Amino acid sequence: MGCQYYAPTDNGADSFTVAMPRLTVGRGTLSEVGERSAKLGMRRVALFTDPQLASGPLVKIASESLTNAGIDVATFSDIRVEPDDDSVERGAAFLRQGKFDGVVSVGGGSVIDTAKAAMVLLCHGGDVIDYFAPPVGQGKPIAGPLLPHIACATTSGTGSECTSISVLRINQLNTKFVIASPYMLPDAAIVDPQCCDSLPANVVASTGFDLCCHALECYTARAYTEHAKIESPNARQYIQGANPFSEMAAREAMSIVGKYLVRGVNDVQDTEARDQLMWGATLAGIAFGNSGTHLPHAMSYGVTHLMNDIVTDGYPISSPFIPHGISVIVSAPSIFRYTAEATPKRHLQGAEFLLADAKGATPDDAGEVLSKRMIDLMKATHMPNGLSAVGFKSEHVSALATSSMRQGRAIANAPRESNVVDLENMYTNALSYW
């Protein structure tokens, strides 16, 4: 708590709040969802999942566990990967019709985020866009609790099972924004590494870089003491800037990426590596769920807004589609070169947690050392070589920057201030790396 990074500032926050669900981690724990749901008083459950998982073994395990616990189950799977407001509206309608008293989500971030937002509409009404911050939405607060929710992660990246946010595409604007509220935090989370055993290498890589950037961003985010003080404890969000708790989880998550990402991607039989990545994703979710992300995620939304005529191996989704983790990592090395000038020691420490070769490096070298380590990990896991490898050219840079400037909350959480010209420069430097 006495660390210089969290030094008090005039009119800045002088406290932080930490929250996470009741968390169960371990192989085979997906089969516990029935007993855990019953403990929360659920008698009729809406099981949210996606079309690819709906008829597979993981949903079967969860459904049978719920049924064996005496719980009535109905499944909703009409969810878009990279979910949108239409998915949420359909989910809310399903909840209204079914008269459920609890929700279980089995899937990646798309499924879990859809479940959270659908419950918001069920319990508090309105349209999805109402809950986004201005100027996009009305900034409508979520006034109270949702249904009991158990989130069961099936990817090792998003960490949504441990966060109080939902990231959704607004179709009329063709881009993604974030709804945040402490009430959206799941009551319980189940992290069963066996859920990732069959994931293709490219999916493990993409979600692994999402995990990597979650951890790095919350570790290097602006300190909570530099954010404005909020007097009402009930008005505080968990997206509050870097703090001692979030950095503790982020450090371990980064170390896991450094040790296990390449192994987990390149060897499907390496269950140790994949189990560790699953744990790292949850730690990173806990970390950024209590601090927030910054520029790499803010700028990823410009990429998914303007993507065109592209598909990605390992994902059975029609064009245009760039997985979230890839949309984040393609710009991240360029971004961390930029942000390192603000907090060089913090960035150099991040590089060291990722097992970068930092021998003889000084804080002045931090941006280059961290960027090089990320690029080396990208190469070793067969990721695209920057924005040019996912269809963007120099003439797209201005539009990318203009789109991403709408992500005010994340941009304000970065350790270095930036304007549209700064974003243009970062995108330009992210066009290719090798």
C-alpha cells in the first residue's frame, strides 16, 4: 500500500474496492454446477451457451448435473460469437418467457457477457444502449441485483466469469462498448480446465493473448489514486485503476503467459500448460475486473469496427471476423512502446514477468524490451504480423483512430494521455512488426 505507484493525489481516490465471485477451480468441477445452483436456491435454470457448444459434451455435463440436482433446465443458444445487442434482446425475451429463478452460462466471454446483459434487461428494463455511457448511451445505472448466476468458462482468455462487465457490439453503430456494474458480477464461477482440452491451437493463442493483455494493461494502468474520488461507496465501480490487489493477480497471470503460452498453443497434449493458462485467464479476469483495461483493448474496438472481408482459422464464423484476442494483440506491441514512456519501471517489470531478456536493460529500454517480448510470443504462436496481416493499410489508420476515441473509459485508464493523433501514430507503428 505504501508503493510510490499509489501515492496520494489531490482529489484522487484514497480507497479501492475488491470483488470476485465464489470461485471453484479444478478438472471435473463443471459437474458440480447442479449442487452449486441448488445451494443458491435455483429451481428453474436458464442455461446460456453458444450454437457450437449446445450439442456438445460440456453442455451435456452441465445439464445432467443440474437435472440430477432436481433443477428444471432450459437451454438458450441463439448467441452470436462476439455478442451483439440482438443476442442480448433474444436472451432477455427467453428469460421473460421462461420465468427462471437463476442462470448458468457455459461458454466463453460471448456467452457469459450475453447472460449478464440479458439479465439486466429482464430485471431493469430498457434497451441495451441505454446502459452504455454517454455519448453512446444514456448512462442508465443498473439499480439493483440480477438473477443468481453461475458462470462456467470454456476458454482460457476472457476472464468474464470473474468480472462485472459485459462487452457487446451495438449493431447500429457497428462497434463494441462496455456495460459495467457491480451487480453484473456472477455469484459463482466454475473454472474446469478440461473444457479447453479440445480447443484448436489458434483459439488457445488468441485467448492467451487476451489474457496476456488483460494482465499487462491492469498492471500498467493509471493508479486508482489518480482517478477521481467517488464519495458514495455504492456508486463505486470495480473499474477503478491499478491497485495493489489487481497487480498481485496480474503478476502471476503474466508469469503464466511467459512460461506456458507457447507450450499450450503448440502442443495439444500439454495439459499442464493448458491448465495453467486456464488458471492464468481467471487470475487476469480477477485483476482487470478490479482495475480495468486501457489502450490495447480500446484500440481493438476500432479493429473489429472496421474489419472487412477476413476470416480466422479455427473459428467457424463467416467473414468479417477477427477474434477478440487477435484484435487486441495486433496493436499491443506498438501501444506499450508508447505507454512505457509514462511508467517505464512498471513496463520493464511487466516484461520481466513475461520472461523477457531484460539483462542490462534500463527503464529507458522498457518499451522496446516489452514490445520485443510480445512480438517474439506472437511469432512463436503463429499470430498475424500486425494490422496489415488482418486486412488494414495505412489509409485505414485515421478511421481506426477516430473509431477508438469513443472508448473514453479505457483511454482514461492508460498511464499516458493520448489524443487522436497519438492513436493514429500507434496504429501506424502497428501495421507490421517483422
